[in-house]
Amino acid sequence: MPMSIGSGIALFVIGAILAFAVNVQLDWIELSTIGYLLMGAGVIIFIIGIVLAVRKRESVTTVRSNVDPASGESVQQRSTKSPNDLV
């Protein structure tokens, strides 16, 4: 998740440099438009990274074992919830 946050920031910075700081005129490409597109993609990737980093995670493990046929089935269920797990 943190890698996507850093990638989003990097794309935004590269896009801002292309949109505002580079004054090169090319016939076959418009660098300011490419800069704005990169800035938009950077913002989207940054937001996705933040959402994935703070989402609630839940893990449920169910273990089934037969002790013996006369007594039936023993079911154990373990649940782990960590609301702010960033790993």
C-alpha cells in the first residue's frame, strides 16, 4: 500500500513539472496535456493507496475435526479483526 501512495505522489510531481515548468513546443505531442493526465493519475493512485491502507481487514479460520463417530463433530472458529492493520 505505501508503494502506491509514493507512486501517486511521484506521478503527480512529474505531471506538475511537465504541465507548469517545461516550455518545450513539440509538433507531435502536447506536454502540458500529458502533465495534467499524469497529475490526475497520481491523485487517483494516491487515493486508492490511502483507501487500501486504512480499510478494515478481517480473517476467519474454521477448523473442523471429528473426535469419534459417536460424539459427533467438534467445530472451532477463530476470528481475527484488526481495523488499522497497515502491514
